[in-house]
Amino acid sequence: MTEKIMWELPLTTVSEANSSEHWTKSSKRHRQQQFFVRAMFHGLKQEIPVPCTITLTRLNSRALDDDNNVSAMKWIRDEISECIFPEKRKTFVTDKGKVRAVKGRADDDPRLHWEYAQEKSKTLGIRIEIEPYSAEIEPIEQLRVS
């Protein structure tokens, strides 16, 4: 049985839904979040259990409501799923010939069960917990439009 993986990272998270900052500031924060998550996965010696439950906990002195907490973790969630399923990583070539990554394609995998939480803390950061998912995963039902 694989044991639980837990990391705490000193990353700033803000509500992306209510943010009105300049795009360069948010882009720098997103790149920083993705860099630190990727660095943690590169240092990991054990295998990630799939299917698994991934709990993202926001550590901050001020709480967000539940939908803003989820939007604050969007870039972190995308990078975690890309690290677990690197085969789902896509790229494209720009008009100038640069190769760019397309993020956010792997986090919809039904083998990943996502949970979100918040804790009051004097230090800013996030906690990532990955543990084996023991329950059977039900297939995604098709939506019917009438």
C-alpha cells in the first residue's frame, strides 16, 4: 500500500475570479506556482498512486468562499495533473516558431479525485496531499439535453 504524499509550499494564492490585477502580475504568479509544483514532483522518489485523491489546502489568514478557493488553485491543479499524466501534455508552435505548452488538459481525468480546503495560518502557502483512492470510480454519465 502506498502511503500518503504531503507537501507544504510557500505560494501565494488569490481568487482568480475577483482579481483585477495587471495580466503580467498574475502571469508571474501562475508561472511561480507551476514551477514550485513541478520541482516538488521532480524530487519525488515514490510513484503516484492512480486513482488517487488530491486535497489542495489553502493556508492564509483570510478565508475565501468555496468557489473562489477552487479558482485560486486552478494553476496548481493543472500542473499537478500534468506531472501525474505527462503523456497528456500538448504543445503547439507559434507563428514565430516557438514551442508553447497547452496546460489544463490532464486534470479532467476520472482517476483523479479533487478536494479543496482552507486553514487559518499566519504563514501564506498551500498544502498538497495525495493519497490512494479506495472507492470505485463511477463512469461519467452523459448529459442529456432536452
